[in-house]
Amino acid sequence: MKPGDHPEFFRLPPPPGASRQSTIRVDRDGQFFHDGAKVDKRALSEAFHRWMDIHPDDGRFILTNGYDWTYLDVEDTPCFVASVKGAPPAAPILVLSGGAEEPLEPSKLTSDADGACFTHVRGGRFEAKLLRQAQNELEPWLLPDAPARLRVDGEDYVIGARRAPTT
């Protein structure tokens, strides 16, 4: 059993002399920064993507590995889609930045005014931005006569307008 399995885990005080608020930040392109410096270690960045969670009491974004946790700052979205696998007509498989894979729920795909695409992942708990490569890899599912629609398993879906994130 990990400490994170204990029901009071997220209510325990930080270690002596420490704070639960970190200087870790994830920017709108999925890059992590610590004390203002980019996290260049790929394995650490991937771990941070896997450790993203939501504090159960206050709803703020945290990083937790089951042994400890800390708050972090999220510039736009907490999760990112690094690539897309598969082929029509089946649903595209999203490969998240931490390595997890899950099928795209086509009705959840949205885009913003700049043309960036977003969806919800991890059972709808997190909004995720499709990074440029992932967005380009959706092309086989897009309808050529209507670029704001895609076809999955024989059904057409409109790519909705993203609502501005609330902070």
C-alpha cells in the first residue's frame, strides 16, 4: 500500500520546512518548468505528465506519485496529446504525453480561435490539448469538404468551439 492510498493522504501537512506549493509550471505547449528553467530530462517530464491529478478537496492541479504531492501552476491545460494512432473508420487512439493511450471520444473534440484542438481525457476529468503532431495525425478522419467535422465509425461529428478555460 502506498501512502497515497490512505484516505487522509491529501490532508497531511508537508514535510518540515517544505510547502505544498511548488515552482513547477506546465506551459500551453506541454513543457514543464521548475524555478523558471525548462525541465529537459525527458523521463522526468513524462513522469510529471503521468502524475498530473486534481486535489480532491480544493480542485487545484497537483502532481502526485502516491508517495508525496505538490501543487503546480497550469498555464492552459493540464494534459496533452502527443500523437494519434490508428486508421479510419475506427476511433483514433490518443497517445498522451505521459505515454497512456485512450480512444478519442469524437463528440468531445473542440477547437479554439487559433485552430488548436482540445478534448477531454482520463474519463473526462482533464482537458487536453492536441499538440501539433497529434492534430496533424487526425487528418485521415477529417471530412475534406468540411474541415470542422470528422468521421469515426461511420458517424460524422462537428468539431465544436472550445469554451474559454475558467481559472
